[in-house]
Amino acid sequence: MAIISLPIPVRPSLGTILALRLLQGIQAGAASLTAWVVARETQRQLAGLDRRTLADIGIPLNGPRSLATRDPWDTSNQGW
């Protein structure tokens, strides 16, 4: 005897949907925080380089100083 299985539509509850959205938000926030920490560390390291090293890697002399004063979330390379 063969068993026939019919697809049964399953609707997730509102609580499940909200919990998944909350987890996605937390994950996105953690990724943003990680990017900010990495950007800030890069800014700090660039600010400590001497003129010769900056010239070698092609960054204008005022670049690291302007980077060091930026907010961590400002990762644009404009203003160099």
C-alpha cells in the first residue's frame, strides 16, 4: 500500500517571524560593529605612520590626520 503525502501549507506564527527579524537585526548590528572596530583600528594605525611610509603607500600627508578625527562609521575615502 502506497502512502500519499499531500503538501500542507505551514504558516509561521507572528512570534516566529518577529524572532527571526530580531535575530537578523542583531546579526546586522554585530556586523556593523565589527566593521567600525576594524575601520577605527586602521585609522589609528595610519595616523601613526611617518611621512615616508605614507608616501610609499600613496596616502597624502594630511590623510591620516583627517582619518583620525572621523567618526568610526565614516569609512568614505573622500577628503584626502
